Amino acid sequence: MNRVVIYGRYSTDMQREESIQDQYRNCDRYAEREGWKVVKRYKDEAISGAVKDRPDYQKMLKDAEAKVFDILLIDDLSRLSRDNIETQGVIKRFKFWGIRVIGVSDGIDTDRKGYKIHAGLKGIMNEEYLDDLREKTIRGMEGQALKGFNCGGHSYGYKRMPIFSPSEKDKDGRPIRTAVKKEIDLEQAKCVVHIYQWYAEGYSPRDIAKKLNTQGVPSPRGGHWAQSAIYGDDRSGVGVLNNPLYIGRYIWNRSRWEKDPDTKVSKRFERPESEWIIKEMPELRIVSQELWDRVKARQAEQHKKSENLRKALHAIIRTGAGPKYLFSSLLKCGVCGKNYIIVSSRNYGCASYTNKGNVACGNEITVPRKVVEERLLESIKTDLFKPEGLELFKKETSRLLREARLKKQPDQKKDQFRLTELEKEINNMVEAIKAGAFSTILKTELQKAESERKELEGRLNVGNKNIKVLDNIGDILPRAVDRYYKLITDLEKTFQRDVTTARFEIKKLIGDKIVLYPKKEGYLEAELAGDYAGLLKLASNGSLLRINMVAGAGFEPTAFGLCLPLQLSLPETTSLWSGLSLHPRPNR
């Protein structure tokens, strides 16, 4: 008995739930004529066929690979995908899995001769449909833009007002929306004017964001204001200070979005000015021309200063080369979790507090970069991996290893038993072939058995090798410590000439973050965590990279470490140190 399933989908451009039922009904009739029983139904609602990450579509593919069904019924090939490459790929996979695909309305049947030509043509037509639909949509939006209607996203300072048809109604009897127009939102418009005035008076975008957050003004997205929302990018018209709509000039079709064929991430591209649709709409003006011109003049002045600075520092500037300082991107605020960043020529500070004010984070403590680098490097060198910590790690690792072995023994015995059985099966098949009983089925079974044997042998060998290495952990650790001290000694020299390499070595031993906690006494406490599994890898040149997988669930020495709080203070006349203490960090 053939196990038959149905897949239905309707797109966002159709927005009609009844479409799924229509597709089901068409496929049910076909199954009934053939005398087949439908055992399962899949559906994806309001999702474009250009997207392959559809929930039920992916579920259907997994079921197909697991041989849950024999025949897939679809209304037509476009329900599977509107992407021709995806369509051809999925049909190939179905054929490989032994599953027949039938398009009821368009006549596709992968059991018929010549189906590849038919499916190829339909795939191209389905993909072309999307291109045609896109062109028609843009053409329709252009007409709306020329009339002054809204064709894009929401602009801060305005509200969107729908326009309904006086005569046309939808299936529920409600008037059909034909367009959307913008109207000034008086409250938000006041905020826009304030932003322009503050900037013209000399306030920075960062200062303006702090002011708005302190006053409790919601950002365009409803959260806290950030300087990027205010300044944006004047070349692409992004940001409050760059929106020409505030002087009554509506610009549409300024950019386009294209999806990367490999990553599937959409990227914005600027269109040439000749393709822009520009419409003067004085009724939407919020900012006076005089104020707009003052803002543009100050922006031009700031651009000129930045350009002169870039030229002056051209020889040493590092654009796109990663973090410039040793601990940048590693330092995290213990209050809000955001990065500690360079906030002045020499100080680190919390990014949230710096950019958004105390509404976003109350950690206002800054610390000189040199203090951070000197104290953290010294701590990593002298205090991170102490004898008591190494001893504790050795005991913890031994305990976890014993537990892991107990859990692993049944699996290893099972693998060993299966390997013995396989050897017998392979010998029997080889003897049968020698005796002349060769067949395609016998050859296939022999290949499968040899493949399984290779996998079992590999699993057993890797497990035994790693457990043997861990048995000698007492010998490994001293060797690891010796290499560690050499690395740290070299690190201080490396830091002077190659920050990237030095950062890489540090991250191997302390992980991806150093948390800075503000104390009421006015200093920061840095929490360092030593990654002891990093020491093992250092001693064995990376041969223990598979340690977690081999040892089994519950054995994760990478999650074990020691926390080292230390104080980072401002270098006035006070001491930079108030002592160190070493505390065990519980397993994560």
C-alpha cells in the first residue's frame, strides 16, 4: 500500500487561507482516483516560495529522508519552491530517497520519462513569475509614490493614515485599503525639532541620545535612543538628522535590497539618483529651512575635521583590521552585559552608559586603558593558574572522568559486541562471493557492513586513545604549566608588535570575556576565568580537541575554571591594588 502525503502552501502575496484547502481538495481527488490513502498533510501558510526555511517544508524533507511516505502530492510544482535551483535539488533528493513526486495541476510526475525537462521548464517559469511580480509591484509602488502616498517604512515624526476605497469591499464586507498617507505626529515632531536644535547648538548625537533617554522619550523602535538612530548616514538618508521628509521632500526608490545567494542575508544597495522618485510635500515639513541648513553646515564641518584626521593618521589607522587594543571586545559590563569600549583617548567605559546614559545602564565607572592592560596581564601571568587551582582541577577532572567511564562502558561493550558480529557477517559474505554467489544485493550489503565496521573501529580507537591520555593527567599538567609560562612571557613581547596574535593566545586560556563589576567604593572588579582545558590542549598541541565528545555527557573540563577578582582603580594618588583573592568558580 502506497503511503501518500500532501504538501500545500500559499504565499504572502496571496494571503488567502482557503488556498490551502483548495490545494488539499485537488490532491485528495487525485489520490481517490488512484485508490491511495493520504496518511499525512503538511502546510505552510503566508510564506513565500522563495524561502526554503519553511517549518512544514523542512519537516516534510526530514520525513521523506526517513522513508515515512512513498508519494508526495502537490497542487503544482510552484508549491514546493519558486527558486528553480531549490526545486531541482529537492526533486533529486526525492528521487534518491525513492519517493515519487506528483504535481496534480501541472502534470509533473517523477515516475514518467522526460519528467526532468517538464520540471526544468516549470521551475524556470515559477522563478520568472517572482521576477515579473517584483517588477509589477515596483511599478505599482512608483505610481503610489508619485501621488505622495507612503511606499516604505515608518518615519519617526509621522503617523500612517490608511485610505479606503469608497466602493470596493473585501470578502468580509469591509472597505479595501487602497493606499497609506503620512500625517505629522505632533508629539514626535516636537522631539524631531529638539534634536535638530540641540545638534545645531553643538550637542553630539551621543549627548542628544542621553538627553532623550533621561527624559523618558521612546525611540523610533520603542526602546532607548542610541547615537546611531540620530546621526545615521547622510549619504543614504538614514538617521533623524538626514531625513529630507522633515523639510517636506519625499524621496522613494533611493535604495534596493538584494539577497545574497549563499548566505541568504539581504544587503542594501544605493540606487543612482536618476532612479529616485522625488516629490515636494510642504504639508509634511517639520523642520524650518534655516534650522536644516545649520545642521547640514555643522555636519559638513564635522566631516571635514574627520577627513583631516584620517589623512593625518593614515599611516597608523587600522580600518577593518579588528580590535585595536589587547582587551577590546573581551571586556563586558557586569551590570548590563554590553561591551566595555574606548570612550576617550585613554579610558574604557560601558557602551550602554556612554551611548544611552544611566537609563540604559547605571555603571558610570571608567578606567584607563593602560591600567587595564597592565593589571590584567600581570594577573594572567602570576595569579590565574596557581598550584591550588591546578590541584583542584586535577581532582575534578579525575572525578568527572570516573563518572564518564561508568556511563560510557555499556556503549563501548555494545560497540565491541557489534564489531565482533560484523566481522562474522563480513567473513560469511566474502566466502559466499568466493563460492560464486555474487550479486548486486550481496555487494551492497558487504559495502554497508565494511562502512559500519570502519565507523565502530574509529569510535573505539579514539575513545581508548583519549582516555589513556587523561589517565596521565598528573604528568600532563606540569608540562602544560611550563608551556603556559613560556607563552605568557612571550606574550608580553608579542603584545608590543602584534595585538591580534596576543589576543588570540589570551582567548585560548581565559575564554571570550572578562566581566567588570562596579563597586560602591568607586573601582571596578575584573573577573577572570582560567580555562584549564586550554592548558591540556596547550600541552598536547591540540590533540584533546575531541575530549568532551569522547568522554561523554557530564564531562566538560572546559566549563571548569577559577575566578580571579581584581581591582581596577583610577590612578589618582590611591593604590591601584587592594589585593587579590582566588575563588573556585562552580561548573556551568
